[in-house]
Amino acid sequence: MTKKKKSKKDGGQQKTYKGIVDVTRSGMAFVAVEGMSSDILVKQKNLGTALDGDEVLVSVIRQGKGMGRMEGFVTDVLTRKKTEFTGTIQLNKTFAFLVPEKGNFVPDIYIPENSLKNAKDGDKAVVKIVAWGEKTRKPVGEIVEILDASDTNDLAMKEILVESGFPLHFPDDVLDELSTISEEFTAAEIKQRKDFRKILTFTIDPVDAKDFDDAISLRKLKNGIYEVGVHIADVSHYVQPGTALDKEAERRATSVYLPDRVLPMLPEKISNELCSLRPHEDKYTFSAVFQMNEKGEVKQHWIGRTMIHSDHRFTYEEVQEVIEKGEGPYQEEVLLLNKIAQTLRKKRFNDGAINFSSQEVRFKLDETGKPIGIVIKESKEAHQLIEELMLLANRTVAEYVSKQKVNKQPVPFPYRVHDTPDEEKMHVFSVFAGKFKYKFDVSSPETIAASFNRMLKEVQGKPEQHVLETLGIRTMAKAIYTTENIGHYGLGFEHYCHFTSPIRRYPDVLVHRIVAQCLAGDIKPDKQLEKRCKHSSDMERKAMDAERAGNKYKQVEYMQQFIGDEFEGVVSGVAHFGFWVETSDTKCEGLVSIHNMPEQFVHSESEYALVGQQTGRRIRIGDKVTIRVVAASLAKRQLDYDLVEDRDAGIRPQETAKGKRSGRPEPKGKASGQRSRSSKSNGTEKSKTKKKKK
């Protein structure tokens, strides 16, 4: 966006752009404007009230010459990335300031007496900015929550959420609105839905899940045909457009899953009660129903609003036991669905989907949230059963909408797309893979996918498996939401969307609404849909960053007990200043600085390696090494390792009194359950339980 605007500084006509502020560590800022190849430089004194991540208007005060940047000043803040901040209270007699955490470039926030909520001097708190403009030089805030500094885990997790821009509590207007939502099923509403309540239906979720957003129904029809229903919680029935509940859900865009908690997109009354497909309860659902044979060949399908009654609540472990032993509750139905799912899975990979495998690392936590163990979980057939049926539903819904027209134009729709690999990254990777005798045909996206699948199959169990799988994933683009349907490369689908998790993803709610309009023949194009898609993609990345930060905190907390101990590990990343090692058994990643190495190293990007200048020795991603834990900083969420032994080079610097640990550490204490998520995800997006990422 660009327009002419008279500058207050010199009274002249100047161009004004809309963009997103990126504040660097030095305090200098750059405004990224869509469609412009170069950012606009904004000095700290010209930022006004803008903070990192805010959407702003910026006026240009100096045009860039040659390759130089334009320079500007912020004239208005359009949207705040975040309005809540953590910090320390400095109390005066009748007012206080919140001093935010260092490095955020946020000024102290003034808190008037009527907003203090009994805060004491030195308290840690979350404060929400309620006013900040030309009349208030300092931001004015109110205390949202006083944090318990003695509960270091709770404090750390809440700080991570607030740092990422996720509010800890729902606003009062949302809670007020929530109390008015009717829980009654009306005869008029039921009449408009297809009734599945007498058809066998069950859910499959993690053992400690509370929000069951999908269910499967099954019944046998004639001539060897089965009706398989994928039933999704009808969140859009309760969350109406433009309401306070809807606006808050859109703002959050996603639930956030940390090691010991979930910050939900929707209040628990929606996510865990009204919309959770709990056993032995009638529920409103939005469904994709398929008539298919045992080979997974879909003869016809139906999409529409339904009502279900779940007969049974399975855990993944229970379904896996039925699959492996061939006996258990509803064994015939479970085994049939598994057979269909495995057939769909095989066909998907034959049609060009890329078969990246993934592991999920979870922490065993005690009652205080302290990690006392590590659990590594892999996707099994029980997870794949749900995964394939969810993929089928998502693809079918996207295909249906793609054929609809409004004013002779395609219906604006939030597709989930995944672009082809970056050519340069793919070239570097194919050359690297060639050193291990794996050939890549990079002549087309189809041949790249086929080459990947061939390599992933042949590399199983070989020393280079980890490095090639890891680097292969890094060549992939990031999946995003957009109205421009370019298909999903990783899944091999021409049309794809997210339909199956409206409890925890806002794009799914948008999909439900648009599908309902298409079915009713009353399509009302959303002119702001692309903006909503971009916001959802941005919030998804922020949620992933928060989850990584939470996991890193737990890694550091767990490894504190092993300072001085040695572990076997694998080099997981390299940079000019050092390399990262992930321990083989605990999956905890730390940095080995080149300053602690016996010789000088240079970074070779083409080899994904550090190369010794004196010896020519290479430290590459995937190399097996032995490290010693030397530091574990919770404040920085950082682990520091020293290289003890490089198996290839046989170099072993200093020894310690403590012995080398070649097996899994055995911490003291009993494990309690940790909140988990189902691995209803797939393709190139990393599988996470209770997160259908694809």
C-alpha cells in the first residue's frame, strides 16, 4: 500500500506505506512492505509508539540511492502484534511502572492506582497496554495477572506465551458472551441435519485428551460397499461471525501446546464441553461421508451438517493393540478401517506424496512440571488410521469448494498450500546426497518427489539416514494458508484445506462457514480472507516458536542434573560460530562453540560442515560425536556442550572425573502424565499429537 501524505516534519508531500516493523537487537528497525524488494529503515527515534511486529504506516523521509534503503518514520500504528507484556513492578505510593524484560525495546508501562490489583514492589506481572498515543507519551497499562515468582516453571511458560503474543486470559466480553450460548438441541436444528446417532461412531485420541474434535462412523452397505463418516465438531454453529468470541478466536488463530499445558484458541466451555465429541453424548458435527470399498476406492461422497452420538472413546494405544493382536472392542471395524487407511496411504505415496517420517519427543513431568524423563514416540498404524481419513476429508472438501463459482469467479477459500522446493537449496542437497551415492532427478517437481521417496526408502538403517532426512526436510518450503491455490506439494494434492480441527485452528472455522454457504447456495465472498489467511499463518509460526521455546526450556531444565556428564550424540546443525549436537537418547540439543575446539574451523555451506583449517577435518551434520554438558542456562534457554570425542577423527580433548554416559540417563522420581497431542498430521509438516498440522 502506498499513498501521498503531507509530512509533519517538513510540510511536503511524501509517500506513505503500510508494513510490518522488525526491530533489531540494536534498536534499529525495518518496515517490510508487501510487494517491495527492500525494507524501509526506521531509526529508533522515529519509531513513535511502534514495537516489534506491529503493523504500521511509515512515511519516507529519504529515498534510497542506488542499492541504498529508503528511510522513514512511523506515522501511525494500525495493529499491535501484542498488547500484553511481562516484567517487574516498580511501586510508588499511588502508581507503579512495569519494567519489561530486557531486550524488548518496550518502554516502562505506567500503571495507575486503580489498575494495580494489590501488586507489591518487585512482583513479576503480566500487564496489558490500554492506552498509548499522542496524549500519553508513556504506555498506560493494567495488571492482568501477578505471577508467582517462586513457581519458576509456571513463570517461564507464561512468559513464553506472552512473548509470542498470545494472551493468557479471555477478555470479559468473550466470557460474558459465552454464558449466553444455548446448550440445548432444538428440533428445528436437528431437522436440518443428517442424523448419524444410530450408526456406530467412535473417537481415537491421546489418553489425556479433552477436546475430541473428530469422530469416525462406519456401517456396511450393499455389494461390499462401506459408508465411512468423518465427523468434525461444528464449532461454527456456536461461534458466529463478528461476535466477541469469533474476534478473539481469529486474533489467537490457533491453540498453543507447551510441554505442560495448552493455551486454547477457544474457551474450555467450547473446546472441552459443547464441541468436544465425548462418548455417549449427542453432538452437532460437520461431516464428510464416503461410500468406499475395502481398497479405499471412493464411489461417492457427501458433505453436510450432521448429528452424532459417539459410542466409544478409544486411545491410540488401545487401537494399536487391537491392530496388533486382532482382538478387542469393535475389532472388525477397527481392522477394516486400518486396512482402508493403509491402502490410502500407499496410494498417496505412489501418487507423489513425500514419505518423511518423524518422531515426537515428549517429557515425563512430575506434579510440579519438572521433567524427569524423555519419551520418544513414533507414528504407528493407529495414528495413520486417523491421519489418512482426515487427509481424505480435507482434500475432498477443498476439491468441492474449488469447483464452486460466485459471479463466474472461484470462491475465495483458505487453502492450505505447500510450494515446491527452492531450486538452489535442492541443488545443494542433491549434490550432497550424491556423495552417499543417492541420485536425484531435479528436472521437475514430480521427479524430485520420486527421488526423495527412493532415497528415504534406501537410506533406512544406514549411518547417513539422520543427516539426509534432516537436510531433506530443510529443503522444503513452509506450508501456509492462502486463497491462491497452488496445491500441496508434500502431500501430492492438487486441492487441500484444513477442515478437521476447528476447535484449535481458526482457518478450519472459516472453511466450515464457506462450505456451509456453498451448500446453501448463498455465497458471500470475504474480501478480507487473504489477510485472515496471512494472519493465521503468522500466528501458526508464533505458536510453533513458543512450542520450541517451551521444549527448549524443558531440555535445559532436564539436563541441569547432568552437568559434567558425557553423552553420545549427532551433529544436528552447523554455523560459522559452532555446531549443534542432539544427544542420541535424550534428544536435547546444545551448542559446541568453535572457540573451544583445538583448531580453527571455517563454515562450508555446500557441505553442511565445519572444516578445520590445519587438518582439513570435517564436522558434518549427521556425524556421531561424544559431548560433555558444560552449562545449562534456563534464563537463556540454552545448553552448552564441549566436544569430547569425534569418532571419525579420534580426537579426545580434556577428560573429566565423571564417566561417559552411553545409555539413557536415569533421573530420580516418578513420572506423571504430560498433556499430549494426537499425531493427526502428515506430509512434510512435523507430526505432533493433538495437532493435525497437515
